Amino acid sequence: MKSSDGMAIGELAERFGLATHVLRHWESMGLLDPGRRAGGQRAYGQADLERVALILMGKEAGFTLRELSVLLSAPSPMEHRDVLRHHVEELERRISRARAAKELIEHALDCPYSFAECEHAREQITARIPSAGER
């Protein structure tokens, strides 16, 4: 167990705009391993600040906490190229869906026709209807 005179959990949580229970949860998942003060109180240092920043960056990139646990369990996340490649593929799918949604909304904003009369909208709706037996 590490020993430290670093900041308390409330200070760290406030610094990142997080609730303290979030940090405790991350600790229970093995994502954080804070030092302890004499009374057993958590004490966070610079390495913990960097770790929280890294976890938040990973979450912003769309990784789950379980995926982050796998990635951060190795000396370098690059040791888990399979996880990273899979995530890039998932991001590409999400980007494609978001781009299509954006185009549909932009079309709706510029379209002079009502929704029921818009040929583009009708094509999009028809394309989303699964054939009998699909699914």
C-alpha cells in the first residue's frame, strides 16, 4: 500500500468536477490505487491526478470502464492493440451513423416539402424498414 500526504478524495473530486463516489467506484474496479494517510484516509498524488485525467480521456473517447481497466492494466495501452483496433472500428460505425443523421437533419432544414412529401425522407424511411424475416 502506498503512503502519501497528497490531497483528499474530496479535493481530487472537486478538481475534476466529479462526485467522490465516482473515484471510489474507479478504485473498486482497480483503475485507481491511492495512497493512504495514517488514519486510512485516501491520499492522492500527482500520479493519481494523471491517472484520473487519462481515465476521463478514455471515457471521452468512448471506452467503457472495463475496457479502460484492461488497457490501463498493462505498462502501455499499446500492448492491447486488439482492444484499440476494435474500438476504432466501433468509432467508425458511430461516426458513419452520426454523419448520416446530420445529413438527414440538414436536408430537413433545407427541404421545401413537408415530411410526408419529401422524397428523400421517404427513401430514408423505406431503407430502415427490415424485410420480412430479417432481424
